[in-house]
Amino acid sequence: MPSCLDWCKDEFENGKEPVYRDEAGREYCVFHAPKGKKGMTLEEFNNRVFKRISYVINAELLPRSHQSEAVKQRAIGHRTFCNLSDTVFEGDISFSRYNKNNPIPDISFDRATFNGEAYFTDAKFSGKADFIGAEFRGKADFIRATFNGETYFIDAKFSGKTDFIGAEFRGKAYFIIAKFKGEANFYGVTFSREAYFTDAKFSEKANFDGAKFNEGARFCNKTDKIDKTFFKGADFRNFYAKEKVRLEGVNLKEVSFLDSDLRNIDFTNCEWQKQGGRDILYDEVLLFGEKGRGISQKLKLWRSSFKQRDIGEIKKVEILYRRLKQKYVDEHNWPEVSNWHYGEKEMLRKQTSWFELFFIEKKIFTLDFLNKIPKKLTYDLYWLSSGYGEMPVRAGITLGCLIFGISFFMYLSGFEPSPNAPAWVKDLKDYHKLFVHILNTLQYITFLKEPIFKPASLFGEYLVLFSRILIPIQTALFVLAIRNRFRR
């Protein structure tokens, strides 16, 4: 008895013999026989495939009144449907002949096995294209292919390199639980309708550079919750999303978003690169390396500070951080705002290094140099004093050090007791005066008229001035950092 499907039963009509019988006695037609068991050459087999597709196309071109009953039967009840499900392709095959002048009709390659390279370069699918469960053991080439109907690559397996460069999906595209073992190239692809990559897996780099999603997409990892394996590495540069694109449960540690607008992407439970307890973009890692990854990485980061920086690339990463910050401002997600605000300011600070200013540019005392110094100094102090207003612990420690340091210098500069100072001040031992000077500093910054000690020198007067300027500023940064950390 034949072990093939209903769609190929005509291969056994009129006394035709099966091309292959297995050890269990199952009979197979030329389409479903294993590779090497078809009884014909590769060219002959490919021509049989093309003949079947063309038969359906020609049936569609004929007026309905002229379509014979045999044609209708062989089309399995659908005038434009070509069924090639479970077909075992002998080797390399090209469907490029089916272009805009001769498009492929509604077609099913469900569970088909492509043993060689499959070329759909410039092919046009006029309707639905089913590749559910299909297996591509060689290269899969869909460069500039056009899919006019819904396209299904559900549970498809791509063992070699896969190219969808410049392809256009005009209907919904389903890549659910698809597996790409080789490099997957979606460069410049246009998805006019929704695209679904739920539980897909990219074992090598996935390239979505210049891809356009006009009605949104989903890149969701709902099954692998342990290591969040989805992208081993991916390129979303120049990525365009007109509607929301959702990334959920995805590892983004090696995903680049350079030159993309991230405000239309929802990041849910994603895993980012970590640095200093904060999430950072992989694009920052590409520029500056990873911190805290051992001595070799630290030496690499140290050496990079002595090289002239690519300001253009750093500014691009700065824009990415700013767009992420704005996205979460609009969503009132303040913890995320704080995280990406820090990254934005880091990129501003790292655009110039002190070594570069003094030893690479060598334009000391020029107008450009004098303009850069205050800017560089401001960002360094802002980072050092409070982590750009996002680290209350750092801001608090800095405030404490500032109060103690100024008080210590007041103690060394020989401040004298004020005329109206309490009597017990005169009886203080020297080392006790240091602690009283801390109280005295607080009195100065609150503009108390009669502090305990008064300056006895010009240096002391400057210390009082510095205390009344620097400490209130640092206090404000400390309060700001607390607010940013706990705001809701």
C-alpha cells in the first residue's frame, strides 16, 4: 500500500509503480521517496516539481468553464493551491523562475526536506506560503523574495546560512519556534504586517540591520527561562518599528541597536550587559570593553583611554541611551529612567579624556581647549559626586567627606573662638576642637550669625566661602539622588 499523502495519489494511478519500497513494504512516490531512491537524476526530479507547480498555475490561468474535471481534482479542490508537503528534495533547487511575471501560487512545503541548497531568489509568492516543519539542510536563499500572503515558517529548521536580504512580507509572517543553526540574515527586510518570532532560536548571529516592521513584531522567549537563549548575537542597527515591537525574556547581552529608535520597542524581562550594578547596551561594551571581567579586560579598558576616541560612535550610543530614557519617561517607569539616564551621561563624559586633551590634541590654551575643560570637569565632578544624581550612597559619602575635609582644614588653619563663644570652648583640648569644627562648618553653611569659631587668616575666609558654596551644592545632589532612587 502507498505510504504517501492524498495529494500525490495520481502518482499511483493507471498502474504506475512506486519508485521505492522500504524494508517494511511501504511504497513511495517520486516526491516522498528518500534522497537517492527516486530513480531519476536531480535535474529530472526538479523538473517534476516545477511541472506540478506550473500545472496549478496554468489551471488558474484557464477560464473556469475550460477547466477540466481532472485539473480540478489535481488541484485538490483549490484552484490556486499547490501541495508539496512532506516532499524530500533530492539536492539543490532554484525557484527563481517564479518571479513577478510568473508567481508561485498558494503553496505548501509543510514538513518538506531540502537536502541541498534551496534558492527562492527574487521569487514571488502570490498567496499563502507554508513551510511549517520544513527542514533546510543546506543554504536557504530568499533574497528579494516577495510574500503576498501569510507566510508560515513555524517549527522550520535551518541548518545552513539563511538569507532573507531585501525580502518583503506583505502578509503576516510566522517564525514561531523556528531554529536557525547557521547565520540568519534579515538585512533590509520589510514586514508590512505583524511578524512573530516567539520561541525562535538563533544559534549564530542574526542580522536585522535595516529591517522595517510596519505593524509590530514579537521576539518572545516563553519556554527557555534559564539562560534566555534566543539570540547568540544579533544586529538591530538602523532598525525601524512603526508599531510596537515586543522583546520578552530575551538575552540582549550581544545585541547591537546602533542608529535605531528604541522608543517603539517594549523590553520585558530582558537580560542586558551589566556594569556597576546597572544595565548597559552592548554597543557601549563594543566601544569600551567590559569592566570587572578580569585583569586582561581592565588593561584593555585602561589602554583604550590613551587612544583617540571615535566621537561619532560614542554620540550614537549616547542617543540610544537618551531615547531609552525618554521612552521610560513617557511610561513613568522611573527606575528605568535612572538606569538609562546614567548611561546617557556616561557617554557625554567619555567623549573626551584628559589624556586626549593634553597629549593628543596638543592645542593647549586655544579657545576650543578652554571651552572643553569646564565641560569635561563638570561631567567628571557630576559623576564623582553623585553618579549623575542617581547614586544616593555615593552622594552621601561625598557630602560627609566634604564636610569633614573642610572642617579639618579649618582646624589646621587656626580658627579662633568667636567673642560670644561658650566658655567651655576655651577649655577644649586640641583633638576635641576638630569635632567642634564640624559643628562650626554646619553653622557657617546655615548662615548662623555667631558661629563658634571665626577665621583668623585669609585662607580661613576662603574656607568659609567654599563651605557655603560646595556643601549646599553637594547636599542638593544628595537629595536629588535620594529622590531619583525612590520616586514613584
